Amino acid sequence: MIVSIGPYHRHLEHLKLAEEAKHAAAYHCLNESGSLLEVVYPVLVDAADDARRLYDPDVMEGTDENEFQHMMFFDACFLVQFMLMRCDDAKMHPSMRRFLSPNRSEILHDVLLLENQIPWRVVEAIMRFRRVSLGKFLASLRGCLSDRKLPQQKEDALELDGDKGGEPPYRPPHLLGLLRNYIVGRGDPDFPRPEIKKRSVTHSAMELEEMGIKLTPNSTGKLIDMQLNHGILFAELSLASLSLDRDRASYLVNMAALELCNVESFSEAGDKDSVVCSYLLLLAMLAYREDDVHEMRVTGLLHGGGGLTNQEALAFFTSLQGLRLGKRYTGIMRQIESFREKKRTETKVHAFLYNHWKTVAAVGSAIAGISGVIRTLASIKSGL
């Protein structure tokens, strides 16, 4: 960690350099906005006073109102400058860019920790004076989970105000909530949940392949776009691809923790409220052995050579198996079991061929060879 946002880690000695950078960020926010401190600060104070009650009293003990307001002001200015750097804002001062740009990965990791969140209303108070294009900022994070190039999405130009497609406007609680909403995406309200005769059991990546279910990366990169697509004989389990490294593992874990904190019962909430947990549980289900992780790489679901090894990825996925079951996860498991029930005979044939393809190929070659010999003997006989 190189920067603390909010009250939890701000007294750590090794974060002092970032505390100095926050003061510079506040200076540049004011200078670039053309607004006076006497105008901006009272707006911030209104938002900060409302935000204070959201923190645990034990955390706030020893921090008076003035100190809390100062902390919110400097932290919000730092976040605004960081977002501007991600947007490649032309007005940003070179000295701020020299600090933020080389440390962008470490800073992004830190500002997306659940304990490093400050209320979005506080950040908006600064953004009233120093504008940030949230569409550009989020577009700069399109690859935060995957190195795979994705087609440009219309929703990259995110609008927090105004109604879209009948949905109420989204009001993020904080930066992590904003990114989670963007990464999750908008889902299909008619997501199929077939009735099944028995409860679903888990299946590894290689077991699904034996059943005739192929893993494939989805085309959108959105976590909510997980689906079992049926073919005539086989099916495809489509999920967002992931370039797994320690930073991306941290982003996903913190977004899952946010879901667990916000939603008391996944079964009674909407699908979108538990998508990250569903996504992680599906990956954990698929990765039973290192061979399964390798299979996930072969199919393109996992990719990238600069991240975790197969063993490290397996350890990460194994650690997630105790997560609460998300609605999309249970829906996918129902789809898999329904496919298995309907295609039981075909599944057995496919599993046999999958497990014995070398033998089948050898027998086929032998039969072809014998047939060739018989035809040759027949032609010789007819010529005599």
C-alpha cells in the first residue's frame, strides 16, 4: 500500500509521501478549477459532515470534526486528480502526473480496497468545481480484469443521471461501487432457471468438457454476461475472461466483499447484487486441479503469462469456495444440470470419446489400414 484513503490506514508511517501528494492534489484541483478555497471548502464540509456518521464510532474516536473535514477534502482532491490522470486530462499539472502515472497500478489497487472507500458525495463535491469525465475514466479501466481486447461498448459513456432503459439512475456509494457497477454490466432480466429433478453438483473444467460443455470467453467482458448456450449436441459455458494477477484478484475480492456487506440475502435480491460472488464461485468450481486451470487457459477463459502460476491460481480459486451462493451461480448450475439430464446418453458417448480418443483414433487408423490391405489384395486377385 502506498496511499490511504479515509481514516483506517492514514497514520501508517510509510504512507507519509502520499499524504504530501494529497496536499499538492488539493492545490492543483483549486488552481485548475479557477475556484477559491473559500467557495469550494464549504461545499465539501456539507458532504463530509453527512459522511462522518457512516464510519464506525471506534474508528472516529480521537478525530474531531475539523480533522475529519480536512481528511475528506485532501482525499477527495487526490481521487479527483487520479481520475484526471487516468483520463489523460490536458490541464493536469506535470508534477502531479509525475507522481501519479508511474504509480498508477499501486494507487488503483489501494483506492479500490473496501476499507479505503470514502462516500461518493464527498468526491462529487470536488468534482462540481474540477470536472472529471466518468465515461473516460471508466473506459480507461475496461482492461482492469482482462488484457483481452474487447469491442467498444456504448455504455462506456456512463451517465449517472437520467433514466436508461427503464432502470433508475445509478448512484454509486463510492469509487469501488462505481467500478463494480461498470464491470458487472447490465444483465438479462429473463435469465433462464430451469426446473431440475435433483440438486446440482459442482463440475470441474475437465468434467464439463467430458459432458460436452465447452468453456468460452464472452464477447462483452461484463461479469453478468454468464450463460450456458445450448447447441444441437453440445453447449458452451460463456464467462468473462480473466487475466489473473495479484491486483486483479484483489479487485475481485473487494467487489465480492462489497456485495456480502451490502446484501443480507442473495436469494431475495436481484441477480446483479451478487454477480461478482457468482463469477468467482463459478471459477472456483471449474478449478479443482491444476489440470483444470490449464484447461481454462487453453479455452481462453484465463489468459496472460505475467500473472499467477497454475498452482497460485488454483490456491486463489480454492480459497473462494466458501463464498455465499449468488443467484447467477445457482442459475448456471441449474442450467448445467438440466443439460446433463436432457443429454444423458449423448453425454456418456462424448465422455467416452473424450477419455479414449487416442484409442478410438488408433482403432480407426488400424481399420483404415486393414481396409486398404484388403482392397489391394482384391485388386491383385482380380488381375491374375
